[in-house]
Amino acid sequence: MTHENENGAIAVAEPVNSGADAVASAVESLASHLHPKVSWDLGDHPMPTGREEVWRFTPVRKLKALLEARGEKGDVDLVERTPAGVTSVVIDPVRARELSVEPPADRSSAIAVAQSDEARLIRVPADVELDEPLELDVRGTGVGRLAYQQLIIEVGTNARAQIVFRFEGSAALAEKIDIRIGDGARVDVIMVQDWAPDTLHAAQVSLLVGRDAHVRTVQASLGGAVTRVLERASYAAPGGELEQYGLYFVDGGRHVEHRMFIDHNQPRTRSNVDYRGAIQGEGSHSVWVGDVLIRKIAHEIETYEANKNLLLSRGARADSIPNLEIETGNIVGAGHSSTTGRFDDEQLFYLESRGIPNDEARRLVVHGFFVDIVRHIGVPEVEERLMKAVERELDSIAPDWGTDQ
């Protein structure tokens, strides 16, 4: 069974083999509009024009220099705080390719690989519980120079870890991040993008979830001129569970785009997605695309994805596109929801009837809208910093925000 989006969902059948070959073919060779080609060859990822389905919302012109690697090359500063037992080494591109979860899925990650002379490999040993988060601070050194990087993180079998990324400063950055989660591990991955207003950032983040592992991710996008993140996840074996949460606050004519792909390629796997955004100001634009593919062999899976957007003023735009493709009827459950709208008048009336001024009532509504996501982080210091960043964004909102005037 196939759930079609507005452009239709097309599945192309592969030649049928027998026995184990048929299963391998189903897992490895399925062609689908939800599963674009991945390749290490930069030539397989031509420069986008903006007419392609996966690029049609993106302001490609603003990313042109970064995607073509045309300009002075620079770096970002990567500051690591690694708990005891965690190792971090530099590896060459050949080794990086061997250890990656998957090849690049779009032009930005392909150019990041092509322009990187090395990659950073970080390993969390098996059977350990980190007593503090693994922290990775990515600090921009200026938007005038183009930066590219590759990061690979491996979490061993039955390990317990929290991984916190912070993106700050001004940069033009394309990157590829691969995170491999061992069997039975429990891992939280938190990414807070608090870039300067002129930053250009394009990234691919690929997760591989091991047998009976549990992974929770939180993405927070609060800064940057253009942010485009591909978040891709698949399963190495049955029993894996994935929770993905996200929030974004878009104002000042900025563009924030999250494209998600969850590949249920193993039986008895689970996923749950909850992303929320608030968009304010003329020309401000958010994009959320949530693609879920349930393969023929993925029996007894359960998946749900939700995206909610608040438009805080006229001229703001939110595109929200959930896609679900199901190739087996033997599932526990699968669904999605998407809502975009302005303030709930009943909520505002309730608060105002208790003496709360209109502006403060609107602020409380947005605050509560995001709190449900922030509470999933589980790192108090990060939660506090993130809520302060949200409050900072709320302070910048014009007095007539959320109105139709």
C-alpha cells in the first residue's frame, strides 16, 4: 500500500530473486521517491536549479557558492569535551568512507565530502555509561570563507551516552555527520543551532540504530540566514526504537528547512517524530518534510510523525509535508499529522480573562508550545540555555505579532 503525496508516490520494482537474495534485494535496491539515490560520486549530485522536488523550497541561489565550492576555503573550530573513555582521532577520507553510515544523499553532503581532506572519528566504548555529556561545539569563524567537515560517531554495544552539539558564530558550512549506534545502546543526540544571522548551513545527519537500541534526538534551529538539514535514519537489526523531536523559530526573513527520512528496513522497529515551529516576519520561511518508508520485510513496526507550526504574523510561511509509504500490511500502526495556523483564540481568551495582557498571553502560548519539546532533552544545562534562546527570540517579536492586521 502506498500513501501518495501531492506529486504521487512511485515505487519501482526490482528484479525478483529467490530466498535470501530476494530479501537483500528488497533492503538494498528499492527505488522510491522516498529513498533518493545516495552516492559518493559528486557527479551523481549535480548542482541544483531549485526545480528539483527535493530543492524546490530551498533558496538555492543563496547557497550557490557553498554548493559549488567557489570561493576562499576556511574552517570552523570544533571544540570537544570528551568524557573519560571516549576517543577522538583524525582519519583519512578512505577510512571515513568505510565507517560512514551511508553515502551522501544530496549535493551539500557530497560537496562536504569532496572538499574535506580528513574526518573526525569519535568513539564511545561498549558497556559504559558516560557520567557527563559528550559535547561538540562548532564555532564559525566568518561567513566569508567556505567551510566543509565530516564527523563520524560510533557508540558501542550497550553503552549509555548523551551527545550535545552546539553550532554558534558566523559561517558558511556544509557537513556530513554519521552516527552509528551499537546494539542495546541508549543514546541522546541534541543539536542546538544558534548561529549568527548571516550563517549558511547545509548538513546531512545519518543515524544507524542497532538491535534493541533506543535513540532520542532533539534538533533546535534558532539562527542562521539559511539552514537546511537532512536527517536520515535506518535500522541495522530488529528491535530498534527512535524518537525525534525538533523546534525552530524563524524570523527576520530567514529560511529553515528540515528534511527527514526514516527507513523502516527491519522488522519490529519503532519511530516517533514531533517537530514544532514558530514563524514570524515578512519573508520568513520554514520547511518540514517528513518521509517514512516501511519496507516489505519490516513487519510489526510502529511509526508516527507530527509537525505543528504557529504563524505569528502576516508574510510568514510554513510548508509542512508528511509522506508515508507502506509496503506491508503486517504493521502495528502508522500515521502522521500536520497543522499550520495562528493562535488559538480560546487559549488567548482564557489567559486574558485572568488579567494577563494580550502580548504576554501570546508569549506564554508560544513558550508552552516549545516546552513540550525542550523537556525531552534531559540535560538541564542545555534545556536552560535553549529556553533562554527562545525567550530572546520572543523578545524580538514586534508588538502586532500574531495578528491579521
